[in-house]
Amino acid sequence: MDSPSLSLEQLQKVLTDTPTNDALYEILSSYEDEACQQFTAAGEIRNATVLTPFYSSFLFSHLLIDEIQEARALTQRIPTTLIQNDPVVQRSIAVLRSIYQNKYSETYGLLRTQPWPEPVNIIVQRFDSYYTERSFRNISRIYESIRPKVAAEYLGLESNSELMDILVKKGWEWDADKEVFRPRVPEKHIDIGKYRQPLDQISRIVNLASVQGG
């Protein structure tokens, strides 16, 4: 049975109803050929109303499965007209760039303070939760101790009493004498993103850890 054609309504349904990140990526991948048919070799866009949310969502679907290099490759296939003129596509690429450069504060700022129209906002919120969760699990494995300010930057949280309350409830210990957290590796899925609406490889976070200190 053929899949429904690409449309704004179908895209919203896919983004809302698809339960897993892998499945979401596969479904959106299946629409890329159809999307390509909606712009000419000269870069003229036939239906920007659909192409803008499709390409933005497709890019985020790469990030949800940690395909950073594939996401960068996708930016070479997005119509130049959209990259040059469409603010939603530009913001999506800016998120990719900030993740690749390990700029956590910038990433959270783009996800949470920039306008994301429907239905792109659905996958942006999904990625926000994923990114926060992934960061939490990674720094729990990497750090033996971490300052509140650094933890707050990684997790997109405010460095205040709320941060302490959240992290202690999630198993971290607070060393009052040294004023540092002592992370514990989570044994199961922990949705820290529910406290503050969501990486690349762990090795790149280790590089950050060596710069920022434990």
C-alpha cells in the first residue's frame, strides 16, 4: 500500500503519531524524493509551505538518531533558495551547527527561544527532550564531580536551587563542602526534559570536560 502523499497535514500526522526516532527518520526519508520534485533545477520552489517544514523536520530527525554527518550532508541537498531566504530552515541549520560545535547554551537558546511554527515545533520539542536526556546520561558517565554552573550549561537549566533539587532527585549527590555535584550513572531512562523542555559522540563531550574542568 502506497504511503499518503507529502502534505502539511500528512507531515503533522507523522510528527505527532510516530513513536520512535528511528521510525520517524525512516518515514521522513521516504518523502525526500517527492520533496525534490517540488523544486526545479534552477532552484525555484513550487510549494514552500510544505518544503520548509519538511526539510526542517527531516534535518531534526537526523539529530534524533545522532546522524550528525548525514544531517550536514542533507544541508547540501536542501534547495538553496530555502537556505538563503527561509528563517525556519536557517534556524534548523543553526541548531545543527551549534550541536556540531558543542555549544550547549546556544543550542538550548535556539530550541527554546526562537519561533518554531507548526508542525516543526513538534519535532523541535521532541529533540529538546532527547538532547537534554542524552546530555544528562553522558555527563553522568563522564564526570566524577561537576560544578553547578557547568551542569546547568550542559542540561539547559538555571544554576539555582531548582537545579539542585532536580539532580539530587535523579541520583546525583551534592558535596556541600566542595560545592560540586557527584553524578551517578542512571540505571534506566530518566526524562529530565520534563523539568525544562529537550550530541554527538561521548568522546567530544570528554574534550569539553577537559577544557571546563570537573
